[in-house]
Amino acid sequence: MPADGGGRGLSALAAETVMTGEAPQTVEDEIRRRIETGGPMPFEAYMAACIGAAEAGYYQTRDPFGEAGDFVTAPEISGMFGEMCGLYLAHMYELSGKPTHAVVAELGPGRGTLMRDMRHTWSALVPELAAAPVHLVETSPVLRTIQKDTIGESAPVTWHANTNELTAATPGPLFGIANEFFDALPAAQLVWQDGSWHRRMVGLVDDRIGFVDGGAAIDDPGLPNAPQDGMVAELCPEADLVMVALARSVAARGGAMLVIDYGRNGNPGDSVQAVAAHRPVDLFHQPGQADLSHWVDFAALRRAAETQGARLIGPVTQGRFLMRIGLAMRAEQAGAHASPEERRALLAAIDRLTSPAQMGEVFKVALLVSAGSGQPPGFETESS
């Protein structure tokens, strides 16, 4: 099976959720059928089914982004986010000697807004990178159509169903980004009880979908030390597989990939959340109708990268990263000739992206590069 999918990061586990009845079924109908015929399912299979079911999964049927959707991502807040990411990747491209046959990639490109803004920056500063072929990891037919319209005809765009497919089709150095991608890959949940970790399963409780106890789970280096009864931990094996594929490509061919997501530099604990219409909802509320996501374990991603001879630098907080690479100066330039109303909107967007009370602290930035030493700009003297 593929290692991952599209949207913000869909799962191949959803392949098990192909609708099988003669009449269309909801995601909840299919989950109930699977539980009734096969018993409780692992939580990661439930999450995959909700997000990526072939005909009715969350990302397959809608545009969830923006104020009219369920959540807002950084590229939709301000075009300066894409501009700064584009500038950074352009810098890494130039540090690499402007390699020929470079490939531009994005995992989970949403509406295509981020790629459009980065390419606009490149067209003025590094036309060689703007001319590079664009490769997007996306499975949602709805979002692919929107991405095509957003990016336009200025570059050849190829879509891939998963990261293995991407890296197999792109033999050149990979320069790209994964913004809010890893957080939507299905997470396994484990509970510490009776002296060992147990899988958290999803079954029927009084005819309602909910958590049920599972069997003992294998140990993992990413699990917390000295756990206490009832402690919940999360693992994301699919994220490791995605990072392995990317790291193998970067280690062998060069390039640089930005990874931006909310998370921690270690196991996040019980972090899975469901959001609909910008509000938290219960994990089992109308399966397939809400966004499910979890905090990313950057330490686990680093370990996966190192197995392939690559290096994941960071993470640093998004606020510090953007300020260190010049966001404040760029905002000042943009606001110099703006109207008072435009300046207020600009300052509000910058605050939303960088303030510790908003996205500035909880979102982290890491950089995947080949093996070596030294800290690139934005990551100086930062260890967490």
C-alpha cells in the first residue's frame, strides 16, 4: 500500500474503506459495518477512514480551508507566509549551487495557495526554480481541481497519490515543503495500563462508536519513559514512512524540504482533535464530517530521517523562524505605502502567524537536508 495520501495528508488505510454496498454509504455506515463484521478497529484505521474514505471521506468531498470551511492555514492568512517560505527555499537552492533538474514539491498543497505564492517569489528572484516542474502529493479530486486553477498554466504540474510515487518519479534534487501535512496522517493511540502499553481501539459501546480496550502493543523508542496508569501516547508509523521516502531522496540527490506543523520535539501524548466549522467537536461526532488531526512528533521524524543518512534540523517555533528570516522587515516594506486599513490587516496577519498566543509557538518549523553540519539561517542556536 502507498505510504500516504493527499489533502493535508491522507492515509492508504482508507483503501480498506471503499464503499461496498449497492447504495452510497456514509463513513459512519462503513465503520459500523467493519466493526460489526470484524470487531473493533485500531484508532489509526478509524482516523484513516474518516479522512480518506474513497467516496465519502472528509478530504475527498470538500474544500475545508478558509473562513467558510473548518480551519484556516497559514498560506490563507497572508501571502507573506508563502513569500517567506519561497525566499527560504530559494536561498537553499542557491546554496546548493542551483542544481539542474531540480524538482519543486509540496505535500498536502491545500488550495495551491502556498505553491502559487512561492512561485510568484521565484519568478522575480530565481527564474530557474520558477521554471522547475511542480509535483504535488494530493489524492482529493476536489482539491486537485482547485489547485490546478490556483497555480494556473505557468508551470507543468504533476499530481501523486503518495510520497513513494513522488520520489520515484522525480530523479532530481527535491526542493519543497510540507505545511500542515504530517498532522493529518493517521495516529495510533496507546494507553498505559497494568504495566504495559495497550492499543486504543474503536468499537461499539451501547451501539455508539467509541473507544474500547485493546491488546498489548509493542514497545517503541518514541514512547514516554516512566508512564503512569491511564497515560495516553501517540505514534504515527505512516509519518515515519513518509519521512523515510523524503530523506532517502534528499540524501541521495540533494535538495531541501521545509516541514511546518503544530507539534512537539517528542511524543505529544493525547493530542488528536476533531474540528468542524472552526470549533472542536467530539472525535466520534459524525465520522467523516470533521477534520481529524494530531500534534506532530518531530523527534520521531528526525529519527526516521537519520536512518536514511539525512538530517532534520530543528524544530524551531514558527514565530521565531519567520522573524529570523526577515518577516518583520518585509511587512514594514509592504505597509509603507498601504492604507491605514491595509496596514491594520497586515499587522493582524503577522501577529496571527508569529504571536505565541496564536500560531507562533505551537507551530514548529524543521528542515530536511542531506548529512552535514552547521545551522542554516532561521535555526541558529535552537535545540527544541
